[in-house]
Amino acid sequence: MAKGYLVVCYREIRDREKLKTYAELAPKAMLPRGANILVRDGRVTAFEDGLAERTVLVEFPSYDAAIEAYNSPEYQAAVAALGDGAVRDFRIVEGVD
């Protein structure tokens, strides 16, 4: 079964305090659902139309597990805490089997 990946490229960070709160809550929602955080705010070199901004990559056992984690009440509470604190390009993608 192909794994699922949560890919988040931040376009703009507007409120670092809201981001900090989100960053504390989000892993607590994702890890119990099989998340493996591979990339979280390390060095970024942007090419083409990319921005050298915060990037997150999280691996899940499956695409469906990633969708379920995103839709969970705990993760949605983290998203609500972030609110307008950041503009993100957020995707869930299925890996190659």
C-alpha cells in the first residue's frame, strides 16, 4: 500500500505566536495517527516560483490515514489556533507504491 504525505509550504508567516501554538498542537494530533515527521522548518533553498520559507513534510502509513489525521478534531483545533497566522500551500499526496 502506498504511503500518504502531508506537504506544507508556507507562503507567508503573519503571526509567530499563532504559529508557535499551532506547532505545539499539530504533532499531538498527528503522531497518534501514525505520522512520521520527516521535515519541519529546516533549511530551505527555493527554485523556480518557490519561496524559501518554512516547509513541513509528514509521512503516514497511507493516503487515507493522512486524510483522516487532517480531518480529526484535534488537528482542526490546531488549524483554528493558527487562524490567519500563516498563508500555506497545504497538500496531501499519495506516494509511489
